[in-house]
Amino acid sequence: MKKFIVLLLLVIQYNLYAQNKSYIEKSPVFPNCKSSSIDSLRLCFDREVNTFIFNNFKVPQNVVEEKYKGEVVVLFEVDKEGVFKTIYVDGMYKELIQETDRVFAELPKITPGTYNGKPTFTQYSLAIKIPLVNEAAKAKTLGKINKISQLEAQAKTEFDSVIKVHTPYTGKAYSSQLNIPFVHSEYAKFDRNMNVVGTNSHTASKPFLYDEVSKYYDFKAEKEKLKKDADSWVERKLWNEHLVQLQAKDYWFTVDPILDLQVGKDTDADFGSTYNNTRGFVVQGGLGKNFNFYSTVYESQGRFARYVNEYAESLKAFGPDPAIIPGRGIAKRFKTDSYDYPVAEAYMSYSPAKFINIQFGHGKNFIGDGYRSLLLSDVASPHPFLKLNTKFWKIKYTNTWMWLKDVRDAATVDKAFLTKYIANHYLSWNVSKKLNIGLFESVLWTNTNDRGFDVNYLNPIIFYRAIEFETGQGAGNALLGASAKYKWNDNINFYSQFILDEFSLSDVKAGDKSWKNKFGYQLGVKYFNAFNVDNLLLQFEYNRVRPYTYSHNTIVLNYGHNNQSMAHLWGANFSEAVLIGRYHYKRWFGNAKIVVGNRGLDFNDGTDNFSYGGDIYRDYNDRPFNNGVEVGQGLSAKTFNANLQAGYVINPASNLKVFTDITVRNFNPDATTMSTFKSDTVWFNFGVRTDLFNWYFDN
């Protein structure tokens, strides 16, 4: 009996609900349907819509000629005023979509649907069959009209709404938190703008962000000056635009191919020609206002001038691979005398506040205003890094944490390269409108006693030297440095650096030229718009680093990565003068560089195996003497390297260039050994390059 009562109540409730639903919800009403019962209104509505479509829809001629059979899917609504509106139309031909919009726009205004007696909008979906079939004449619908909810209508149009929100690309990168790819010749274009007297800019910590440089240099305006008239899609992509560029309110991204295709001739080589064959792509973009990303992938094969190949093979890592391409990475053998060296770089950039930027990625960084850096340079291979830039008042504070590799046989464990870590911070202070002073500190350590990445160094404001001392003697290698820049006027800047690895005041006072006084310095000057010639930059720089600087008495605590220095390309125990000229006019450019120096190398001839302080990877305890240590000691080698390059920018958006250059190099050591010998090189080169990083062929 109880079960019967429960069942009866359920049946009564269902009937009441159904009756109530019919009562409170009413379909839109055509004039011809006003006499229909409430139960028949929906069928009458469907019939009127289908009949109107059949009588008014004109299948486009091209659709008829191609004998297309299919359907057009329509989402539409009848609003509170009784007006028909299409929400979304999907069809194979644009002509079918246009015709559907036209027909629905001509449907008459009718009595709107109601809910609980009040006018409301109602939404429907309909599939119009092509060719048209008058099923309405047979008391059937041309296509079944399904009532849908507002949520379902939105869901069905979501994909197309994403496409429709796109707007023309407006160069979002130029105001983003992306890095401007660090290329010396490209940075020269806006160097003066950032260094006129009175700016509060900080120019040592590189790469720069677009949004910090855009306050001084109008990237959009400068690119617009270079824009070529281009009518076709191919012309626009070749001369002016990114290959893919997409922009909406909350996101944007671009995609470009990467090319570095070169062919040349080295007069000192015994092989036919030099070449480089790099293909890849670069993707960059932004999500929201504060988050940006950048990624490049390179696949390369190459054979360089003889002296570059020999240097690359001298950097060889443990294992079968024959070389490390300077500044790029480990290379495997390609054919019999070439190299295959894939490289990938990427980073994410986030600015949670206007004075803070955080980056995590795989790439390189640079500290300094010169061509070289004695503090942190970009001459080594890319590596993982975490960087924090904080800027406020007259201060810019840069913290960088890096994960490096020692790839030598002696440092390898179970065929795995040894990982070491660097933490450094650089404080830049604009003392006045003309004077800037920078303070630098860096510490390097390894996984001694399972130390791993020491959390002590995650503190961005701590004094690293004290922490390094607390962790035990020999647990790390700390370096201190300083920089200064003085703006003589808007066109002349003086700059300098000082690096201190170890210092003994008593030895300095003794005047014995002790090995303990491990330091280096840089002096330089830049002359913008030289001799009143717009866009002409002249630069002179002198670098001098004492023996044993950047080295250590343990096997791995040197200031290096992948058998390359993290500072100056030559390591230590050298003096060098650099003269540079750069000029650009519209899309044309020219660069000239002369490097003259004296280096002190090791003999390593079986008789004299001492370390004279040039190779930062050697234990400084292998030195031949403690006093009388001078720059250039050991196997003295004079170096002359001159390069002249000219070219044309094909596409400013991707920085694709065609260029030709000539390098003249003379390397003249005082003695000949198995690894050191005299060479004279004239290297001609021609190519097409997407210019995104610095090549250093002046080793």
C-alpha cells in the first residue's frame, strides 16, 4: 500500500510539473499561428520558419554548379521584441553563409516567446539541407529546429569567437617584457638615446627589456621608416612582417624562421670552403600585460675558418663529440671535417609590478657597457638561469643565478658532466645626471658534500663573500667587481670595469708583483654621432687582466662553463685594445672592428708544463713562481684581428640580413708548440642571417 501511494504521488507531481511548464513557457508566435492551441504553437513555429526559408533561400550559383550536397548549420534567436537574429552560421561556402544571414534578416517580426507571462528571448539550432527540399509541404520540417540554451549557444560559437577577436598586429613586442636580442650592432642603434645626459637609464645589465628601452627609442616609428611598399602577402612577409603574427585583446604571438646560411673561403685552410647552414624558428608572445615568452630552436651544420675550427676542437668535452662551437654548444661530427651543433634557447618573463621583472630560461646574460665584459659575458654556451631585475629611484639591482657545466674528463662522474652554480648580483646607481657607479659580486660553487644549489645564495640582498667563507675554505670561489660610466656630454661616454678575484695588500706594498694580486680592468669610450655624422658610433676599449684571475686551486671552481670563460673570451693573462666603428643608414649597415692584443699562454711541451695564468681551467698551484708575475708571461703571443662587414636588412621585423665580411687575423707566438703556432688568415664570407646573438670570432 505504501509503495502504491508513493508511486501515485510521483505521477501526480510529474503531471503537475508538465502542466505547469506548459503554462509558464510559451513559444514565439507567428501571425498564422495565433489560433493554434498552446500545445501546437511549437510545431506551427517550426513550420513557418522552414516554409519561409524554402520560399526565400536562393542557393548561390557556384554551389549549384559544383553540385554540392550538405547543410548549413544556423544558431539563431528570437529576442524579447520578436526579432530574428543569427548568432552563428557554419557552411562550406561563404556565399551560403551570406545567404543564410540575408534570409534570417528578412524574417518578419513576431510575438516573442514568454516565460511566466513575460517576454523572453529563445534560442534555436537548425540544419538547412542543400539542395533545398520542401519537406514542409509534406507536413514535415525542412530541418529539425532544436531549442537550445544560452550556454549551449555560447559553447557552439566559442571556437569562431576566438578567431573573430583577432585584430591587426601592432608590434606588441615593442612594449613588452621581452628581451631585445643582444647583438652589439643592434644595441648601438639606441645606445645614444639611453645615454644622453639627464636620463635615469641603466645600461650595463643586458639584455634590455623592450619596455625599458621604449621610453627612449621609438621602435614602432623606426620600423615604420624602414617599411617598404608591399601589395601581396609574399611581399609583406618578405620585407616588413613576421611570418605569423596574431594579436587579440589578451594575447599575441609571432613566429619567424631562423636562417644563418653562409659560404666563405679561408686562405689559411687546406679545405675548399667555409660554410654555415642554420635553420630554425623563433616564437615569441605575450599572455596578458605582464607575462611574455620567447623560444628559439636551431639546427646547424658548419665548417669555419681553420683557426675557429682548431679553437672549437681545443674546447672538446668528454666523450666522442669532437668540439664545442664557441658560444653555441657541443658539436658532433658532420661528414668528415664539419660539425653538427643543435642549440635551443628560451625564457619566460614576468613583471608582477612595474619595478620588478623575473625571468627563467636557458640563454646568456651580459654585464657592462663595453664590447667585452670582465664581470659576466655572453661568450660561453647558453645555460639555465634565473634572473631578478629590480628598478626604483636611481637604482637598478640585478640578481642572476646560473647552472653551469664542467665538461672535462677529470670532472666527469659516471659519464655525466659536473654541475656547478653561480650566483651574482649587480647594483647600478645613477649618482648624478652624468655619473653611474656599479657594484658586482659573484660566487661559484659545486655540489660538495651533497650541498646542491645552496639556498643561502637565493637571498638577493646578502653579502656572498661572507656566506662563501662560512661554508668552508675552498667551498666556493668569490669575485668582486665594480663599474663606472661618465657622460661627458650627449655624444661622448666613458666607461670602465674592475674585477677582483684575490687581493693581498701586503704583497702590493711589497712591490714584488705577487701572483695573489688577481685582478683586471677595462677602460673605454664611446663617441656617438661621431664627427657630426648621424648614426656613426666609434668606440675604443682597453682590457687588461692579470694571470690566474678567474682560476682556482680546485679542479672545478673556475669562472667558466663548457670549457669557455664566463668573462673575457681570452681568459686571463692578457692585454687587449679594441677599436670599433658602426654605422647604419635606413636598411644599410656597416661594422668595422680591430682587436690588437698580447696573451700569455702555457707551453705544455713536456719540459715546461707550468700554468702561467692564461688558462682559467688550470690549478693556479701549478704556477712556476710566486713573485714577479706579469701580464703576458709564459708563451707570449701577439694577436691582430680585423673584421669589416657590410650588409642590408631584408626584414626588420625578424632582423633578417644579407651581408658580406672579411676577417684578417695574425697570430704570432714567440715559440711553436703542438697547440700553439703562427697563423695568418684572410677569411671572406657571404651570407643571409637572422641576427639574434653575437658571434665572437676574435679569439
